[in-house]
Amino acid sequence: MIDTVSEALSKYGGRAYYVLKAAVEVAEELRSSGAARLGDFDYKSLVAKLRSWGLSYNPSNLLRVLEREYGLVKTVYRSSNQRWWVFTDYAAVKLALSDERDLSDPDEELLALQIAVVDVDKVLAELGRLASKERLGSADERRFREIVLVELPQVVEVYKKALGYGEKYADFVGKVRKAVELARKVVALARRGSHVGVGLETALPVELPAEARNAGLQR
């Protein structure tokens, strides 16, 4: 089971690490408090723990993956306003988490936090939505400007740091490359629909480093 946890951590990087870490801490706090509980951890407490670390992240999709694809957690109670999970192997999760991070490397700790915060999945979803349109409306163009000028540059800066850890953050790196491809498609769409796209293309700050482009060609 430790190998399974490590596989999930390798694929989903900082998001999986902090969601599982938060779930472990919530489980331990609930046990020590003696409060009534329906499982190891619940959704509301998990989100509150993540927010206490400055992570505004909705863990629903990742929890679904951890349950269905990896079998690390299991839903034991669900209602209209509550959801509880148990760990299928609590000891393995805790051990894998302790092995995953080198506490002597604060740079990697910071990187994992940044990967969780920039939420590349949200950026990908927004760009995919825009790229699927026949033409962009004014609201779409405003949203795309926000992504290109504010969100995507932050994602790319974190991407550059992640490259220094080899394959460890391969999932995040691959998603950033996909985001760049989608952004360029949206620029082309904007150029066909209005003059706004010309300005967007010159403003698009998503040219990846040469070593990153070469690595992408080799995959």
C-alpha cells in the first residue's frame, strides 16, 4: 500500500500531499478530541484544515481519484450536507507522507505549496472552455486576458522550479505544457474573431525555457 500512496503522490504532486496530510491531521485531531465522528475525516474539516494553511482548494475531485483509482480512502457516510471517509491503510499513508518530503529542503516544501495554490487544473479547464468556442465574446476576452496576464505567468514560474526535480512533478509539468498549447489556440481564435487577439498574442508570456521545449519533444 505504501507504493500505491507513493504512486499517487508522484502523479498528483503537492495537491495529493497536502490533501492527504490535511486528512491525516484532521483524523488525529478528531480522535484526540473524543468528538463524535462517522469516519476518519469529513469534507468540511478537511477544507478548513487546507484553508488554515492558506490553500483555497476544492479537494472533491482528487478525493474521488484517491478513492476510485488508488483505494487509499473509502466513503463511509454521505448525506446532503456531510461526507465522511476512512483510510484503507492509515499507517501506510502516514509513513509514505513522512518519506515523501525531505524536511531539509525548504525550497521543495515551498514548491509543493505553490503547485497546490496555482491550481493548474482550474486554468486548464478555463482555457479548454474558451478554446472550444467558435468565437470569443467580450466577457471571454476579458477572462482570457486575466488568465494570460495574471494566472498563467504565475503557473509558468512554478513550472520552471518543478523542472529542477526531474520526473517528480511530471503531472504538473505536463499540465502546464497543455495550458500553454491551449492558450495559443485561444489567441488564434481571438485573432479570427476580433482585433483583440493581436494584443493578446504579443502579451502572451508563456514561452517555455528551451530545455523544457526539448524535453516536451522527447516525450
